[in-house]
Amino acid sequence: MTAGDPARRTGGNLYNRHMLSALRREGIRVRTFVLGDRRDAARLHELRASLVLVDTIAASLAAPYLARLRARGSEVVTLALMWQGAFALARRSDRVIACGRALADELVARGIDRRRIAVVTPGRDRIAAGSTARRAGSVLCVANWTPAKGIHTLVAAAARIPEISLDLVGDAPDPAYAARVRRAIRGLGSRVHAYGSLGRAALERRYAAASVFALPTIREGYPIAFVEALAHGLPIVGCDIPAVREVTGGAAILVAPRRVAPLAAALRRVVADEPSRRALERKALIRARQLPMWAESEERFVGVVRSGLGRRPLERG
């Protein structure tokens, strides 16, 4: 059970595609409900399923119906891919699958029994081959344009460093915020390129061309973009928040959230100091190898789902 546009390139949608495909490969019958409004949600009165996975993006629409689903015998599992909506769903669910330890810890701090939470982190693709086409001073950011991602903070930091260029990859789902970012970009001329959402091959080219990855996000469940940057051996600059610390594991420069000056200083350092940049590149690849591949994450996810299905008749297809 999800909401929004499942085809959009987001970390949550990528996670869902991998995990639902893994369930289907195991012969488990999977149906997807995309909730667009309250009329869609009302159809849940008729839902019959052994197990219901509820994506946090659907929390506001789905939460009122979960007690009835449980009463009819469905195992209800919160799929906690972001903080917003996770607690509201978790307290109405039998169990929780959290995409990261940091998010699981936040739920426990709010009163959710840790024994009801399984952590299944996203996976990664292969480690990318080293690129010889990296552009000096090229900073890449991969994130949809929302206030929590801190795109405006990154643009403001880039404005203080004339020697860098900035590539922004991502959708702009918030029109008002996108207008704010575009106004800031106009003052930087050709130093900033906004690509919108890119397909896999085009995104790979952006990773290969960049010399630094930067994303000053202030709220994350598990930031998959950082995983991709690590796998490409990119030096990383981000904000010092639990989920980013969890993913980067010491292989990044982390600064205080929402502050332009520390972010600009970190970017200036990594761009200008080649020994520091090379050390971060090595740390990135070491850290990437410590993170699970998608196949490992998928196997764990299937195991967690089966443990719930084992208590109820298994739907096969």
C-alpha cells in the first residue's frame, strides 16, 4: 500500500521496486494499492490479504483503516522508509520494517517496542570502476527539490566558492520551493546545471564526471544517494544527522545542518586539498564494500515478510 507516483525516481520507490520484485520471485503473490485520495482509501474496507505492507508515504490515508484490517486477520506491517508518518503507522501495526537503524532508534525513542522492528537497509549496486573523466571542482547533488534536502543551503554555499560548479539532479515536486531554488541559481550563471530527474545511464555519467558529492539533507530514513556516491568512490560532504552517519560510517565530511558557512568551508577544503580528497575517495570505496548488495537486502526482506506470513495462510501466485 503506497501513495504518490510509484514511477518517480525516489529512494523509497527504488526500495519498493527491489523488495516487491524479490517477493514475486519467491512465488509470493503481491498486489499494489496506490492511494490517491480518501475514496481510494475507502476501498480498503474490502481488502483481503494475509499480510499488508503499508509504506509511510501512505500514512495519512491508510492509518484509519489498519485496525479493521488487523481485526479481519491481516498481519499489518509498517514499511518505514521515512520519518514522516512512521510513528502513526507503527503504533497501529503488528510489526515494522525500518529502512535504517537510525529510523528504528527514533521509533523506539517514541515508544515502539524494538522487538516489533526489523531493520532491512537498502542495498547497493556494484562498485563503479574508477573514472578518469572527473571534472575538477565539479560538485554533484542527487536529491528531489524539497526543503528537507537542503538544496537552497547547497546553492548558497556554492555561491561562496567561485571555483566550483554544481550539478543538481532531481525532481521538483514542491513548486514554491523550486521557485526559491531557481531564483538563487540565477545569480550563479553557468556554474549551476539543473538536470531534473535522470535515467540510470545519464545519472551514471553525472557520477562519473563529478569530483565531489554533496547533499545537506536534514531528515532521512536511509539516504540511498549517499550509498550510490560511496560506490562511485566520491568524496562526500553532508550534514551530521543520524541517518547520514549510519550510511557513511566515517567516510565523509559532516557539518552542522542548515548552516551555509560550515558547508561552504567543507566544500572548499575537499575541492582545494587534493590529499584530503584522495583520502576521502579511498574511505568511500572501503565503506561501500561494507554495505550490503541489493541481493542481500532483498533476501533479508523476504525472510522478514515470510516470518509474518507463517502465522497466516500464504497467498501464492
